[in-house]
Amino acid sequence: MKIKEQILIFGGLALFFFVVTYAFWQEGEAKKIRTPVAKSSSEHCIESREYMRENHMLVLDDWRKSSVRKGDRIHVTPDGREFEKSLKTCFECHGSRGFCVNCHSYASARPNCFGCHQEM
């Protein structure tokens, strides 16, 4: 084999390797991007932004259980504010299902809310 042929073969292999692995490199870069943020400040939410980022799934699960099983449909915050236990309450500030989908896609999580709840 001539040197030019070897250079072309190894160059082609290097290019092929780069193209095949490019998506994996970009996935690592995407994780550095911050998650989407709510449209409103935390003073309008039932809890602080930090709390909700870590515990929203527990809050929604508690809301579901107490609302459906016990008929308790009002959430009262420690400072006395009242909220309806509904996804509509969340969507008043966070927009629509798209907000949930963006965050859950970023976190590689699969919410089960929309098996029952339709687009609101």
C-alpha cells in the first residue's frame, strides 16, 4: 500500500469514528445546560423553587391521594394561602404540559400524570 492510500484509509476511519460518536459527546454537553425555570417567582408557588425542584413529585402524589381518596381538594400553605389541588394550579404559572415535558426530558424521567390528565 502506498502512503497516500494509508492516509486516506486512516483519515476515513477517523472521520467515521468522529461522526458515529458525535451524538454521545453532545449529550454530555447538553447536561451542562440548566433546566427550564418557571415563569413566575416562587412567592406565587406553594413552596420555594428549590423545594419544588426536588419534591414536586411527592407534592403531586400527596395531592392525588388526598384529593381522590379523601376528597380534600384544597392545599393550605404554612402562611395561610390556599390552592386547589390540581394540575391547573401548576399550569397557571408554568404554562402547559410542555413545561413538564421539557424538564422530564432533560432529567430522563417519565411522568405518569398524563395517562389520565389531558392537555390543559
